[in-house]
Amino acid sequence: MKRFLTVLFASALVSFAPAFLAQADDRPVAEEDVVLELKTYCQDIANDEGTDGMSLDQFLLDCVNEELEAEGYQPVTQLPN
């Protein structure tokens, strides 16, 4: 009986795990002009303070995503030109 309950619990856990892991991001997607404005802001920071050893592209992406998340937007995977 104990083994049955363990198997039942494990099956339920495996069945419901994807539902918890695949939750949709309900935050809005930022308009391109917002992302470009943040990219310019982050470029200014990089020029003034440096990139702390990161490549400029990675610094800009990280910086823009931090700002987007602070403003309630979804992060981006790449920056527009």
C-alpha cells in the first residue's frame, strides 16, 4: 500500500509539474521605441561607467532587460538596431 501511494504521488507530481513550469508571462511586451530608448540609456551608462568586463552587446541586453522588468515589461532576447 505504501509503495502504491508513493507511485501515485510521483505520477501526480510528474503530471502537474509542466503546468507549474510553463506559466504564461502576462506582463506586456514593450514597444520597440521603448526598447530603443532604454538601449540608448544603457549605452550612455556603458560609455560613462564601462561594462564591468562584459561584451557591450551582453551589457546592453542585460541592462535593457533589467530596466524593462523594473517597468513591468517582459524581457527581450535580442535588441533592435
